Amino acid sequence: MPKSSTDKRHFIIVGVLVVATTVVMGLLLNGVLPLPEAGVTQASTVDWLFRLHMWLIAILFALVVVLMVYSFYIFRRGKRTDDGEHFEGNTTLEIAWTVIPLVVVVIFTFIGIQTLNEITASPADQLVVKVDGRQWSWLFEYPDGTQSDELVVPVNTNLRMEMTASDVIHSFWVPEWRIKQDLVPGLTTHVNFTTDLEGEFELMCNQACGRSHTDMVTPVRVVSEQEFTAWLHQQMVAQGRQTASK
């Protein structure tokens, strides 16, 4: 081990340890935090940004922990009785640890803006579904007036969820769809999805909204276009009969 605190070999050793720790932590974080299967095209963009943040966290962890542990061990007093070496501040190093974080923040800001623009883009051919959140259930209304307490949508379709809340703030979240959007009383919010995976999922409220918040879960079914058309027709007929009987 280098004996002098100014020996440049310290930087080489620390650099190697930082890189190794970053790789291990990056793989560990991405391994122990698996994401659910992606159910919409926007999910790939969100997943990429999420993984990028995991690697940034790994780098910051490695820089802090490696430097701290290495300094504690290498530069410990031990049995020495002499005074430690005196050194002045390093202007180059101080500029580096000021400018580099600033550049990283600017880069991530640019990436964040791009990601936000991509996932909030509104295609022209959208199926608009109105969503009403209330303690502690969901109500969905389709363009033809059909209402349902479960969300059924066709696959390979651009969706626009126009949402509001009847009482308190709720939050629309399907884990496989990644994006979360709040529902606010007196305000209409929206979120866009493009479905690309058939299957059954769960919509849950991701905002504490009262005593039965955890029960505010409803099925989400992504089906073929033919199945969706048939389901919509069945709902229209059933709701039409109910209206007639009243």
C-alpha cells in the first residue's frame, strides 16, 4: 500500500474499487428490484429511466462508501505518534466535484423532459375513457355512455384516461402500465397509454384516501378488439334493459 497520502497510487486503487463497487451495486439493485411485465408501450421509456437512476445511485454509493472506508483504513492513526501530513486544498478537485454533479443534474433534467414529453404525447386516434374515483371504488364511462366498475380496453389501442375524484384525492396506478396519475376533486387530469399486451391486471389507488384505501382495487382487462366490441355491446344491452325496467 502507498504510504504517503499524496501518492497517486491511492487514486488508482480507489478508482478500481469505485468501478468494481459500482458494477456490483448496479447489478444488485437492478436484480433485487424486478419490474412487472410491461403492459403498455410507454413502460419501456419509464423502465429505461428507472434503470438509469439505479446505476446513478450505484455510482454515488460507490464514491461515498469506497472513499470513506478506504480513508478510514489506510489513513488510520494506528500506533503512529507523529503528526499527520499537512496539505492544502486541491483547487482542481474542488472544481471537479462542483462541476461534475452540475453537469449530471443538467443531463438528467434534459432526459426527464424528453421522457415526460414522450409519455404525455397525445395521438389523434385515442379511445377516451372517463374515470371517476371515489371512496373506495372506481367508475369508468366509455364514449357511448356505457358505464362499468371494471376497466376493459382493447389491445394495441391508444387510451386517454380523463379522470376526476368525487371526494378526496385518489391515484390511478396499474403497475404493469407504470405511470401513476392523481385524481383531484374539481379538476380533470389525464394520462395516456398505448396497450400492447393482453391480459388481466389490477388498478389500485396509490394515494392514501381513507379507511378502506387498500380495498380500492378493481380488475383491468386488456382484450382483443373483437372481444372488446362484444363486451361493449353486452354492457349497452344490459344497461339499456335496466333503464327500461326503471
